[in-house]
Amino acid sequence: MKISDTSAQDVVLTPKNNGKRLWWLALITIVLVGSWFLLAPALSNWSSSDASVARDRIRVATVAQGDFIRDLSVQGQVVAAVSPKLYSTAQGTITFEVAAGDTVSSGQVLASIESPELTNQLEQEQASLARQKIAIDRQRIQAKKQVLENQKAVDLAKVALTAADREKRRADKAYQSKSISQIDFEKAQDDLENAQLVHQHAVKDAELNKESLTFEIQTMQLELDRQALLVAELSRKVDELVLRSPVDGIVGNLAVEQKNQVAKNQAILSVVDLSEFELEVDIPESYADDLTIGMLAEVTLNGETHLAQLVTISPEIENNQVTGLVRFASHDQNGQPLAKPSGLRQNQRLTTRILMENKQNVLMVQRGQFLESGSGRIAYVVNNGVAERRTITTGARSLSNVEIIAGLNAGDTIIVSGTDQFNGAEKIHITN
């Protein structure tokens, strides 16, 4: 019996082509060399850096040159420029003629106060004034009578003087002819002197009495004038019991209820003039020294920007803030009239931007947390994936930008986010 061998199971193998293997080795070598040239700079930067940070954890900005506007954004509260508040002039019962929110015109009656005490006092003083008028009229009549009495005494003294003078002339002639005695002649002389004295005193008394009467009438007239002023003052107070609107506007909140008792000088109500509005703004204390009256401002209302002006600044600081008033401008910088914004409401809050300074052609960069992290003296300049620490000098700051005085050039890219995480490293490697 024939035993079979394994020849039927053998397979002839073809020798492998070594050229294809070489091609694969060459390709891998090329890839490795290219990767080395590509990664070598990154590895070099990484090896020379003090720390590394992911790009998505930082925020960068480019230094630019242009016009720098230093501004301040604050919240303003709309207040009426004219909003008078009315007070009670006397104690009494209040009666309102209007309700809160009513539209009123200037001079319109808003409320009245019933004050029997003040009304009665006015009537008493009016009666006193009438009595003093009668008294001064009576005094004038008495003065005229006294003047007539004085004139009568002067006239009688003058008649007696004329008679004595005539008797004296008769005595002179009779004495020359020896018709009368020496005693009768001397008596005629005495009678003439006596008549002259009586006449002189009568004239002087009449003049003094006239001055006295005039003085008394003037005194009574002054008292009458004083009483008239008192009546006029009380009349004014009584008239002020009727409260009238000083401006055109709307009635604000009523401070007391209808028919309630009110005290003197108690607040009653206010009237808001809707034709003139201002904004009351609270400004941080750190900006107080940089603000001046007359600075331009911009107020944003319903997506529109309205030109305004800073008109007043409080001289005192409260709660680390100063209070200012911003008024809407009536004309622009070219003198063209501007329309007043409509739809304003009392106590409405609006964003106000105060323009403090405008510098032309300066270096500036976007404002960021790096100012606080490095106190405005340190910045990290990004170049080829490496952020290098650099000393800088900053100037004025606005809401969005900061002025660069030294240390950076136009076109430099810096990290504007916080740099506290770098711990003062000189170089930071930025990874993707």
C-alpha cells in the first residue's frame, strides 16, 4: 500500500517587495520632521514661559489711535424743574376743589381753608381801623375849631392894640396941651404896652397851638396807617386761605384728607409743571473733582439720545455721592433749536452719560479688569501665542476705553481681562 506525502498541501510563496516598505518609512519620516518644525516654536515658547493659560479664559483687545472721550454713565431720576408745594397759612378745616392727577391752570382754585379765628381777627381789626378813622376826623374838626379860637384871640388882641394905640396918640396931644395929668398920660402908655404884649402872646400861642394840633393829627395818622397795614396783612392771610395753582400742570399727591383739620404751615398738596423736566443724578465721589457746571451730557430715552447739560452740582457729599442736576438742552452746539423729549414721567429713571473730556488723536485700548489687577501699570502683550509682561502708563479712563500714555504702541494686542491668575509671571503661554 502506497502512503501519501504532504506535497499536496505545500504553497509556493512569492518574495515580498521591499520598495513599498521603503516608501512608507519615508512618508512617516517626512511627517515626523514636518511636525517637529511646526511644534518646535510652540515647544520653545512653552519651555520659556512661566505659566500657561487657555485662550478661552482670557479676553484680548488691540491698542488703537483715535479720539478719546472721557465720560461717566449714571442713573438719573426725572424730576419736575418747577414743582411748587402749597402749605396751610392758618389752622382750620381744608376743603379740596380738585383731586390728585387733575390738570389745572395757573390761578385756578385748588382748595380753601376755613379759619374762623383768622376771619374774626380780621373783622376786629377792620372795626378798629374804622374807629381810628372816625377819631382822626374828629381830631381834625377839633383842630379847626381850636385854630378859629386862636385866631379869634389874635384878632381881639389886635383890636385892643389898635384901641390902645389910638388912646396913646390922644393922650400925647392932650398932654402937650396940658389937658390931662402926668398920671393919665403914663397910664395911656402902659395900656399901649400891655396891648402890644397881649397881641404878641396871642400870635405866639396861636402858632404853638397850631403846631401841637398838627403833631397830634400826625400821630393819629401814623396809628391809622399802622392799623391799615395790620388789616392789609390780615386780609392777605385770609385771601391766602384760598389756595390757587401757581403754575400750569397737574395736581400731585394730596397730603391730607378732605375736610380734615390742618395746622399752620402744614403741607397740603403739590403742583407739577409738566412743561419742564430735569434729571437728578447721583455721581460717585471719585468723579466729583472732575465735574464742572456746563458739561455736556447725553440722555437715553426710548432708544433715542437727547442732548443735555449739567447745570448744578451739590457742594456736599452724602453717602459717598454728590447730587447734580442735568437739564435738557434747548439748542444744539450749532445753535439750532432742539425738541424737548416727550413721554417723560415724574421719578422715571434714565441712563445719563456725562461727557467730561475730549482728547484728539491719542492711544487707547478697551477698558478691562487688567486695570484693577495691575493698578493700571502692568499689561500683557500677546505675540505669537505668548503674552509678555510689560510696564505701561495709563491716563484718563472712560466707560469703554482707557488712555495709554507710554509702554504700548498702536496695533499691540494685550490681555484686557483680569491678570491676577498669572501671579506676576513675565511670560504666559497661551494654549488653544
